[in-house]
Amino acid sequence: MDDDAGATTRDRDPTLERALGRAWADDRPWELLTRLTALPHRMGGSPSERRAAAIVGDALEDAGVSGRRTDEFPMQYWERGATEFAITDVDDGAADAVASERSFEATALPYCPPGDLEGPLVDVGYGTPEEIEDVDLQGTIAVASTTTPPERRFVHRMEKFGHAVAAGAEAFVFANHVPGQLPPTGALKFDAEAAIPGVGVSAETHDWLVEYADRGARARLRVDAATTDGTSRNVHGTLGPETDEEVLVLAHYDAHDIAEGALDNGCGIATVAGAASILADIEDVLDCRVRIAGVGCEEIGLLGAEALALDVDPESVRAVVNVDGAGRFRNLKALSHASATLADLAADVAESVGQPIVHDRDPHPFSDHWPFLRAGVPSLQLHSEPADGGERGRGWGHTAADTRDKVEPRNLREHAMLTALLVRELTRTEVPRVSADELRERFEAQNYVAGMRAAEVWPSEWD
């Protein structure tokens, strides 16, 4: 029997071993994360996001990515102003009580229009379609939790908002389920002003709002905000041989304007930069070109990815690796988005290096792989989760608690290594396209269609 039988490809590749060894001591991903989180914020279309694009470009170039390009694209730039939210006609039930008003902290959600309104407060629980159908929301202010019942798929914020709008709500309150006085943020719509105002409030405020809604209280909401024409940027370059086909590795570098954006998605772009350095060290053994990209404006509409999909012919892309969520927590999580080949590839790489990779086969449309997956490009999203599985939802993401102290450099390094190994295998693996029919069937099986329509992300060509 051959002495090498059963050994992994990685074990037989001294160049790769050296590259992985260097990666274990590479501080550049952490340094990139530090530079990004030191900015005032990275809101899509802002001057700070523009500065972040330059920082990412420098980091990719330093990692060995060649042919660096910075491409500008148009978008709708949203700026927040002041927000006031109060419960009116508060009555504690005492015989001598005088109705009064109680104010709560709230943060306007991106693409929230300006508004000044008052209406009945209605609690819609988790904000599932069934819960919204069970109440009369006409002319009301709807309150929905950020989480979802454990027995069903996760329902995205934009779905809840869309269903509330369709039911006649005048405003939407998105209430965090994670304690810590942390009003959440997140776009109401993609790249356009929303139909009604929407704000985020903390879990502690939510506790009061449920009680006040049960008492039949009214709420008053005033929001100052503006949506104007703006621009954002994608930064990208290549590694490996000049081939007609390529593997696209991308991560968004933008973040919301209320936090440092360390977890979402400073970790992701730092992981990509670390992986790019490893791939640059082994580019002589890559079987096709690898494009490395940092994209803008994911948080407000996947806008950078949409622009990149128009710039890079999807027919030339063998597969997309979307690094959104990797590096945050201990265990890498791979979402194969209905591609059996990508699922098998992730499992094989995990087995070959003895590292756990949690797997999810179900597709979703709420990250930067979507413009490519929609066009049939096999898509692997790299996320992460705590070793104990953790709690459902974003946790500290999309809140002021999304800060650098939550990040462990070890996770960035290990996930950069795993990302590089996955990409290397993709350059030598033929991956079948994902058909629109198969995607439709998977979304229908998840009861996703109504939600995608409510969020206005259902492809019209699928009708």
C-alpha cells in the first residue's frame, strides 16, 4: 500500500503547509479590523465608507492581490436625524391617575422616511405573517420582535416590515430580543425610501411596549431623515492564473452608523484579507483565477454585490464564496444554498483538516451571494456560530454593542485558513449551476415566497 494512502492533499503540500503556518502568526487581519473599527462608522455611501474602501484596497494589495481596481456605483444615500418615540395617554390604573406621556429611546432604521404621527400601539409578537393576520393593523403602530419562534425558519426584518405595511400599519417598531438597552438597526427596504417610518427599540423597552399595547395605549413617533443620490465603491483584484473562469470571494466592508461594525462585517472582510494572503502564497497551484472583492452597501441593499454582478459576467463565475459572518464566533458555518456539490466540498475540507464546519443547505436572499445565486451561480456563504450553538438572531450585530472587543484574533486566523482551503478546492472542482426551478422549490418548501414578496426581493422573472 502506498505510504501516502489516506493522507490529505494538504499533508502532501509543503508550500501550503508553510502558508498556513505563516497565517497562524499573521496579524494583518486583526490590523485591518482595527483600522476599520476605528473609523467613525462605515454607513453605505458616507465619507467614512469611502475611507474604508481605501483601507480595504490597501490590505488586499498588501496580501498579494494584483490588478487592484476601485469601481464606483450609484446608490441612495440615507442620513438619520433626530428620533422621538413616546407612549401617550399612559394611565397606571390608580383612581387619581392623570394621563401622561412616557418617552423611550429609539433609533430610525435605514431608508426610514421622515414622519410625525400618532396611533394605537399593537403588539404582533414575533411579526410572523400569521400573527400579523390575526390583528387589525390599519392605522396602527406595529411592534415586532427581532427573533423568530424556534420551530420555524428565521423571518427577516424586511419580511416583517413588508407584511406590516401590507396590513395597513402607519409605523413599525422593531424590538430587540437581546437584553442590554440595545436598540437594533437594519434597512427597511433596499436602496429606496420606505413606505412608512420604522424604528428600533431595546428589549427592555419592548417589555413595556407589550404591556402598554395590552392596555390599549397610543404611541407618538417623529423621525427626521433624508434620502439623496449618492455613490459607493467596490474594491477588487485577482490571484492565480489568467483563465476564462474564476472563483469569486467577496465580503462587505460597510456597516451601520450606530456601531463599530466589528462582527458585521469587519470580521468577514478581515477573514477574506487573511485568506487572500494564503492564496497568494500558493497561487501557482490554483487551477483557475480567484477574484477577491470588498463590496460596499450590503447593509442597505446588497448594492455593491449587485454592481459587481453587472461588472463581472456571472457566466464566467464558477462559484461565489460570500464571507458574511465568518470570524465572529468559534465554529465556521457553511451555507451551501441548494448546491449539493458545495455541501460535499465543505464537508470534505472539514474532514481533511479535522476542523468542525457547521452546515446549512437552505438558501436565503439576504446577503451578497444573492445577485449571483439568483443568476444560477453556486454560492457558499461562510458564517460562524458559538461552539454551544448560541442564541438565534444577530446577537450584538446591528446594535451599538457590535465592537472590536467581541472578536478573537484566533477565529480570524482559523477561518482565513479554512476559507483559503475551500477556495483552493473550488479552483479544481467543477460545480453545477443552480437552476431557478430548484431555487424556487427550495424557497417554497421553506414558506419563503410570501416573505420575499413582502420584502420586495422575489425575482420578477420567476413569476
